[in-house]
Amino acid sequence: MSTTTPTALVPLTTRDAETLIAAARRAADDAGVTVSVTVLDAGGHPLAFRRDDRAVPISGETSTRKAYTALQLNAPTADLVDLVKPDGPFHSLPTALDKPLLFIAGGIPVHRDGHLVGAIGVGGGAPEQDHGFATAAVDALAVIDR
């Protein structure tokens, strides 16, 4: 009889959050864009937040809502935009729930060993830019996790 010991899920840590923020900000800096970056753990609790000095104030709120939306729906917010348009299958979702959802590109769930462990949200640039900055951050964390 063979027994296997289950591998413990390693949660997203504050160190991971700092890695995500640094990588997103580096990508934004390279593009000449000032941003806010929010990292949430699997429970939706803030692990880290950073707003560039010159980033528009609302970017802090949008980065947090993008991260929350990506976490709750376990999907990049860029993939959800068309679903909530007036002719989309989930067009009433943004107003049906009393939750801080935001369906603008820039939020990405963070997975570890196939499990959802948190999310990152970036706000301040154009939606496609924010999505790219968040993607760069998740890719940087994946390199460290290998």
C-alpha cells in the first residue's frame, strides 16, 4: 500500500506581494506610466498596496477593485469586460451585487500549484497597459516559485 502525503498549499505572503508590486511598478516605469498596485490574499484581504506619487488618486481604488474582481471570479478582468456589456450574459452582475467589482482590464488572479492564492490589480494606465503590468508581475512571481 502506497501513501502519499498531501502537499501543503503555500499561501501568498507579504514577500510575494512585495515581489508582485515591484515587478508591476518596474513594468509601468519602463512604459513611463504612474500606477497604483494592490495585492490581495485568497480571502480578499490586502497584503500590499503602493501608489506612485504622481498616479491619479482614483487609481488606488481601481487597482483594489480590479484585484477583488479577479479574485472573486478567478479570472483576469480583461477576460470579463465583454461579459458585462449590455448584450453580454452577465450584464446585470455589476449592479446585482453589493460588491466592489470593476470590469476593466488590470486585475489578475494569482495561482500557486493550481490553487487560487490571491490577486493583483493595477490602475493608472490605459486598461491594456494595466493588464500588461499585472501580467508581468504574475510572470515574475512564477519565475521565483519554480
